[in-house]
Amino acid sequence: MDSLWDGEMESFDLDDTEVLILKVSGAIRAYDGICPHQSFSLVEGQLEDGVLTCRAHGWEFDALTGTSINPRGNALTRYDHQIEEGIIRVRPCIPTRSAAKAR
């Protein structure tokens, strides 16, 4: 995906789900595009120095891992993806039973 520069993000609709694609430190990541706090679109926030910040209430996430920084204890849902001929193909992660119980 050559059109996405380092430090940029875009959102796309995948089966009625907003997916956030971002590029940080040369790595592409794909997450659920909605903040788990109050369901605001994360693409309207900021991506700076590897930190994704929701515009609504300032929740911060590590852009490489999806783990929340402030407040701690939350995480964005990550999507598996592949880049083929410059196209990002996204597939939702399906949690296993043990992972689902841990939430």
C-alpha cells in the first residue's frame, strides 16, 4: 500500500465494520476502527509518535500493538492482513474460547 505514508491512517468498511488501517515505523496495522470507550471513529483522532489518540476523550493506544496506554487494561481488536501487489487484504481475528474467556 504505497499511498499510505508513515504516520498516516485511513478507515474502510468491511462487512459493516469500520476497519482502521495505519502505518507506523514502516509497519502496517489493521484494527477495529471504533474506540472501545464510547464508540467514536478512531480515524478522526491523531496518530503521532506511534500513539493513536481518540479525539473524543483522549484514550491512547500503542499503534503497533493496539494495547491501551491511557487508561491501561484495554486493547483494540486487531485484524490479520496481507499485502499483495500493493493491496491490503484484511481478515478479522476470531478469538479462541480461552481468549474470549480471558476478556
